[in-house]
Amino acid sequence: MPPGVAPGCPRRTHAASGGKLAPTRLDWVTPHTPRKTAATLIDKEADAKRAAAQLGHATAQVTNRHYTVKSALATDSSGILEQLGGDLPTTKPTRRDHNPRQTG
């Protein structure tokens, strides 16, 4: 067994089998997965300060950097960004094919 591997850890189980375990759909799960999931949920439902307290971190900075997952979706700021266009007409852009197929 590799040194520093906790009991019940997937690496320990894999090592004990001689590295012959079949891959599963849960290969991405690590011992930190539940911590990250809990931190993300608490951050979403409350705030990062409470998530940090749950994980035992002194500040929310470590929690935000390593444990919480931020949404990839940005809020709709199109109304604000319209100010950059002034009074330009809003026409639908024409689609240009940058890689036209040549036909026979």
C-alpha cells in the first residue's frame, strides 16, 4: 500500500487489488469530492464565509479558490453593453461561410 493513503481511499483499494480493478464511471470521485460538493452548495445557498467555516478554513479565500465551483454562465448584461453601440441599428448579421465547400 502506498504511504500516506487513507483507509477506504480509492487509491488504497486499487493498490490492494494489484492495480487490476476495472475502470468505473466513478473514477473521477476523490476523497475531496464530497467536501467540494458541500462547499459549493453552502456557497450557493448561503455564502462563501459559511462554506469556509464548514470546511474549517480561516477565510473564504481558500474555499473560493479550491473548493467552490462557480457558474460558467454570466448574468445578462446586454442592456448595459448596448450603451457602447450608441444608436446603431440592430440588424441581424449575415452569416458568412469561412470555409466554403467546393462543389464539382
